Amino acid sequence: MHANPARVQQLLIFTRLQTSSCAFAVALLAGVALSTVLPQLPVARYDLLLVYGLLLTLVFRLRGWESSRDVLVIAVCHAIGLAFELVKVSLGSWSYPEPAVFKFGGVPLYGGFLYAAVGSYVCRAWQLMDLELVRYRPRATTALAVAIYVNFFSHHWLPDLRWPLAALLVAVTGGTWVRFSVGKARYRMPLALSFALIGFFLWLAENIATYLGAWRYPHQLHGWQPVALEKFGSWALLISVTFVIVAATRRRGGPG
């Protein structure tokens, strides 16, 4: 069977748009990778990555790849991510074993850029692919996203509700579609499926990041091992937090 040239072209355009949307995340991971081979420097690696992340944000803004609104969204994701890191690191879920000047409660300030990169991806994808939400329920989805975020902390002391919350998220987003453009063609995807797909690729990125020493899970302290597959589900849930933040800044949708 011969591939349909039109479908191949659409796939290539889609790949290019996704790559462009991931530009901040790719540049950040590239910086983390480069930092592992740098010679001994008077500046701690985590502090160097903080400066690098700030410079990346400035370059993306000056080049017009991120708007002022996008930068604000990314800053909010950075702050929410740092709060998440402070609690999880204090509970021993993972650690940043290297020293740094700008490190508080065991968390280097650059750690928030890992969440900022996710915010950048959603913002850029929304713009580049002309995203539109259909039958989106902002209040219910936002309430569940908040509950999911809180559960990632509270499950250390209270029953873990991630499975009931996941079921509720699927129910609340049932019938919600994400419409997007690839070239001149228009497609649609269930919102819940987009969460799952993004969560999977975030899990892959987390494997790369931990391999490069961006942070370490307890089982990786004496040598890298793959991140547990269950983290894929965690990311698929956590992406809802980033999504509702971005959606609140650019709501656009239709009844059907």
C-alpha cells in the first residue's frame, strides 16, 4: 500500500507545529544536558540553570514567540510548580542532591522552569494550532484541577483520591472537544485524550530529565533507572492544572 501524500504532508505539518510548541521545553532540556558536560565552574549547576531559564524566557519574549500574557501564565506555572516541589521534596518524594545558592527547602529555584516549560507548550500550541474548545465546562474542570493538585499533597496523610478524581475528570470533560488546525485542515480531539497524550510525553521527558540529573527519585540515587510508569498517569492528571490556567486567559469555544 502506498501512503497518501496528503496525509503524509499533514503529519509533517503536525510534527513541525508540535516541535515548535515544544521549543521552550526542548531548549531547557538541552541546557540541562549541556550543563552535565561543562567543566568545573565557580557557579553551581542549578544556579546556572536558573540564569539560563530566565534568559530563555527573555529571548522568547523579545523574539515574539511568547506574548506578555504567555509570560504571565508561564510565571504562574513556575510559582505553582515551585510550591509543588517544596512540599514533595520535603516529604522525600524526590530530591535535588546538588548544592546551589538559590535553593530553599531543598528545591533550587530553577525547578519551577520544568513546570513553566509545560505552560509554554500549552500556550504555543494554542496559538500555533488555533485551538478552540467546544462544550468546555470551565468551572467544573477548574474545580477538579484544583482538587487533583491538592490530592497530590493530601494523599500523604489522607486517602489517595486520584482514581476517583480521574474518573470525575473524564466525566466532566466528556463531550468536550479540542479543535485545532493543521495547515488548512481542521481536526478535533476529546479533551481527556489530549490530557493522556500530553501526560505520556511528559513522562518520557521526565525520564530524560532525571537521566540528566535534573532531579532524582529515591530509586535513582545510586544510578539512573526509568521513572515508574504510574507517573504517566500522574502527569495526565496534573496537566489539567496547566490547561485550566491557560484556558482562563483565552477562552474561545462554541456549542457544538
